[in-house]
Amino acid sequence: MPQNNNHWFVLVTKPRNEQKVESRLNDIGIQAYCPVRTELRQWSDRKKKIKVPLLPSMLLVKLPNNLRQTVFDIPYVRRYLYWQGQPAVVKEQEVEVLRKVSDQEFASVTLQKYTPGIKIDLKPLGILDATGTIKYVSGNQCCVVIDSLGYMLKFQLS
């Protein structure tokens, strides 16, 4: 693939504008990805499924390092996320994990009597060859850290 010089960078946006920025960047030819999950929200008169970003106020953009400034032409873009003094770069494999995670309907996942510190295999959820460590279990929620990525997932227990 000739895009070896392109990297996935983490772009910080104004809150609740992640999907607008993603759409505008894609419209001008910059590959952008905002991982989302579907959430059922209830109002007093109705229930509705809405898409909520997995990474609040952040999205991923894939472009060469020398073109990073072009994203600032889009409204609601704040800055790049930095890690140890350098722009944070996300590996292609990590983006694929985010794509798989965002496609899952986790409300249907059943976890049984797990306690913090136990390692679990996330392959049945379609998350590549990842394992996770249970961080905490509280009420009907379980928080799992994906060991190889350092990401944390929350599951609704059924």
C-alpha cells in the first residue's frame, strides 16, 4: 500500500462536534474516523437510538505529517493530542480494533462473576487477538482494559 507515509493522528474537537468535523474532513479528502457506539436514550415521551463517540471530543485523521495543519481550516477543530512531546500516532491495528469495537452491540454480551484483575479473552467479541483485564465491576457494569492498547471498555451486564 503506497500510504506508508500517512499516520493516524488524534484530533481534538469542540465537544459534541466530532461527527460534524469527521464529515467535513472526509468531504475535503482527508481520511477521518470517529468511532461511535449506538446507545438507547430515553426521554419522557420516547426512546431513540443515537450514535455516541467512543472518544469524546476526539477523532482520528490519516494524513502525512507535513499536511497536519490543513485540518485547522475546518470549524470546531481545536488541536492535536500530544503524547510525550510528540503528536499522538495511532497504529493501523489499533484503528481496526476501534472499528470492530464500535460495530459491537455490547448490551447482548453476558459476563459471569468476574472480579477485578482477571484477564479475559476478547476474541469472541471480534476484537482481533486482544485480551483484557477487568478493572472493576459495579452494579450491572463491567470495565475492561484492553491490555495491548491501554483502552478501557465499559460493558452493560445482562
